[in-house]
Amino acid sequence: MKIKFNLNSEAPHISFDGELDEHTADYVRLTLDSLLGEFADKAIDKVIFDFKKLSFMDSTGVGVLLGRFKKWNSKNLQICIKDPQPHVDRVLRISGIYQIMPLFV
Amino acid sequence: MKFDNQMTLVVDAKTKNESFIRSTIAAFCVEANPTLSEINDVKTAVSEAITNSIVHGYDGTDGKITIAVGLCNREVFITIIDQGKGIEDIQKARKPFFTTKPEQERSGMGFTVMESFMDNLIVKPNDSGGLIVHMKKKFGD
């Protein structure tokens, strides 16, 4: 799993490249939370998670997203999801994630 | 049951094996000519069962997971067995959002995903301790 981010553009985004499962969950969690300070410094209030290259995600990934929502929402940071692949989209739909992290269109 | 083709994997209950197990089962199913969507359903369901064995069943301790896969008339039958601590109330555990580890950011959606992505799911205690998960899916439905 590789995570890249561009927080300087008008629409700050974080791109995920690889598989999000139990094995990569801790890395994803830590990498994402390590950016919190930077969001505050740049007064960012909305971030896009770009899932175009996220080739796999199971319910462990849903747990990671729920955790980020709880933690980041308390800092008034909104997350949107962009371009999930169909099978990732299915997991996101079943678990109701789009109610708290809307699809970016 | 007589299968057209069969395989059994026995692997250490380590998270680094998850991707390998998913890919191996997907590759084994190719001869049944599944669609990309069907094969992704199988990979996701298998991943849920394996994660459950590692995180809940063995809970950080060493152990083995046995994965048996059979193909018959474009239908895949998968059995995943561990010798972990098992699940006390299986019916309760199968409900959406149920988790024994809320402090670990668990979604509690594992069994719901398995049920939604496969045609049939049976979860039962392993007589020698641990859990047995049976699931099947017909390709080309």
C-alpha cells in the first residue's frame, strides 16, 4: 500500500494505491493521522480520499474509515471519497460509509 | 460431494498471508470462468473469514488456518477452519456492526459482507475448538 497526498491544491486529496486489509490497516491509520497537524496548519476543512488505485478493501478498511471519521470529524474535517472501484464501492455501500463520507463528484 | 477440482491450503494465521490467500483462491477459480465482479466477491468474503480467524480466533497468538476450495459445475465451495477460541454466540456475531473489539476501530461488518457477497454462508463451532466457515457461490448466475 502506498499513500500519496497533495494538500496544497484547491481540493486537497490523499491517494491510495494498493490493498487495504488487516495487514495494511495500521500503516494506513498511522499515515493518515500523521497528516492531522498539516491539515490544521493549512486550515484545511475538507479532504478527498482518492480510491482510484485502491485495488482491494474489506470490512477492516471500513473500520479504518470509521475511525478516521470519528477522529477527524471532531476536528471539523470532512472526508469525501472519489473514484472507488466497483468491488470497493460495494463494501462501502453495504456498510453505509457514504452517509458520513459522501462520494465526490 | 464430488468436486471437479480441489485444493487445500494450510497457512500460518498471519496478516501478511491474507493477500496471498485471496490471490491463490482467485487464481484457482479461473477455470470456472467467473466474471471479475464474481471473483472480487469471493476474494472479499475470503478476506473477511481469514481476518476473523487471525484477529478474533487466534487474537495475536500463533496458529494455522486451513482453507479448502472445491469447484463443481461452475460453483465454488470454500471452507475455512481455525483452532482459535471460537465464537460464543454465533448468531449474535453475525449481526451487522457486532464487534467484540470496538476500541480497535472494528466495523463489525465481516459476516455481513460474507453473507452479501456469497450465495450461502454457514458458521459453526469446530469440535476440536475454533471455528468452521462454509461458503459457496455459483458463477454465471
